Amino acid sequence: MIEELCKRNPSLIRLQNSRVPMLPNKVRAPRNRTITLSEEERSFYQQTLRQVHQPVELAEIVNQTIHQDILTFLQWMPTQSVDLLFLDPPYNLTKTFNDRTFKRQTLDAYAEWLDTYLTKLEPILKVTASIYLCANWQSSPAVFDVVKQRFQVRNRITWEREKGRGAAKNWKNASEDIWFCTVSDTYTFNVEAVKLKRKVMAPYTMNGNPKDWGFTEDGNVRLTHPSNLWTDLTIPFWSMPENTDHPTQKPEKLVAKIILASSKVGDVVFDPFLGSGTTSVVAKKLGRQYIGVELDELYCCLAEKRLALADADPCIQGYADGVFWERNSLHAQPRSTKQWSAHPTSHGTIATNHQTD
């Protein structure tokens, strides 16, 4: 499949086979919560994966994990069917994903590679659709050059990765970009659904009353409008129940911000580089329909397992009572006698979370 893809478009970076497996027998600490697959589970979830080889109706592919080359799949996907497109493609780095390695190229070559996909993705978008495209600082200029030719660029979100390796002769790389675009001037943006709850360090009053903040049992807090600088995220790691061995997994909280802001309940969210399934999982938890496409079978099976787990535990870390909480604020978040509870709102299912964020 990869060879055929590269023959069709020579500008595509070739994914080469690697001998590095996805840590099937890695020894883990007893409290490690990383999601893994047994051989029995993998065999089971393989049977749930879809491939498409002829034109299909949207109803036939929503809420499915597609194990297929995305360019092949897009030949058969209905046009103007997607409300929200989330793209987290391989960055322009040499990086191994399970048994394939993405090779770094020049920025011009990377831009050409990316545009190959956007050419095929553009027809499936509704005129009211929004697009979010992830990048690191090195590939971000190329991403902007590509998207500005096709869509209306609304903003560039920069988010703090928190983790990152130090450098002896450079600044530590601890941030990534997400380009927010729309197809037209008519699009969804639910600002009230993505406000951030912060602790007020210097409360200001007017005539003795709080101004833009409120009293709570755990201190003074303020609901703030979302900005394009996100510092409240935590990269999934071993003690988080959403964690997998995927090397570039995005936090569910990050994807939840995007889905809540730029879609409505029942809308179709599409991720053509699904990885271990975060976009589909969060869309399901928030009452959206989803379609995820991934070339790697093991990642597809991980996505299916996570989707099954979401039925029993729909919480999203750092999101509780309809608002996003700043990092390390578990003590201030609402408590319940249950581990989690969920209730529907106009923006989706709100999961009350009682875990570290």
C-alpha cells in the first residue's frame, strides 16, 4: 500500500519498515495505566475495522475506525459531509510510528506532501466546516503556506507541551502550533463551551462585590475567555488512563477544546491521521459522530479499545462541570460520591472528572 502511494505521488515521504515493535512485552510498573492490547484483544478488534472500496453513504461510515490508506478512502467518501476536520499529520521530523518511519525532508517537500492530502480532503468539507491542523515550530511555516491557499486562516494556537528535552545550545522545545481555519465566514464557534476556570490570585471588587470572579468553598475563581495560548494541558503519561504507547499522542483535553468550540452535538468530526484514536474517543464522549482513518492496524485496534472503554468511563481529564480547569487543580474541582458522572448539555456530554489533570 505504501509503495503504491509513493508511486502515485513522488513528493510523498516514504514510510520505511522498521524493526522496532510497539513495546508488546514492555515491563510496566504496577500502577502504570497505559492502555495496551493482548493478542486476544487485538484479534477481536481487528474484526471491527472497516475498509471502503466503493462509494458509500455517510451513515455507513460514521462512528467507525477505517484501517486504510487515507487517499484511497477519500475516493469513496461523500462530498461536503464533514463539519470539523482535525489533522495531526507526521511533523517534518524523522520519527518511528510502530513499524514505519516518517523521513524528514525540506520544508518545500513537506508542504507539497501535505497539500497532496488537503487537495483530497477539501471536497469532503461542508461550507460551514472548520479545520485544525497541528504542527511543530519547524513545520509551522510550511503548514501556513499551504492552508492559506485553500482556507480562511482564523488563528494560530500555541500550546505548551510541558515535557521536552533540554538543549545545551538552544531553548528547550516545549510548544506546538495548531492552525485554526474555516472554509467560509459561516462557521461554528461556541465560546461559552471552552472557558477556562482559573484561581484568582488578586481578587478585585467593586462596591464590595467580586468583579469578574466568584467565591467557592475552595477559593476564588474566574471563568476566562479562551485565548490562542494554551498552558493548561498535560501530555499523556503512564499514570493517565488515556495513555498509550503512541509516540505523538495528543491530550484528550486538547481535542475536547477543539470539538466543543467548533462543532455541535451530532456533527461529524473527521481525523485522517487517527493514530491511537484520541479524536474519535473525545468526539464520542462529547456526543459527536466521528470517522477516523489510520494506516497502522495496531493503532486502529488501540483506538477501538479506547472507544469501548469510553462507554464505561466518559470522563475527560481537566474538564468538569462544563468548564476546563487549569493544570494541577484537582483539589478545587467538584467532588462526587461516584468516580465520574455525566449529563447532557447543549454542547455535549459533560463528564465530571475526579482525576489529576
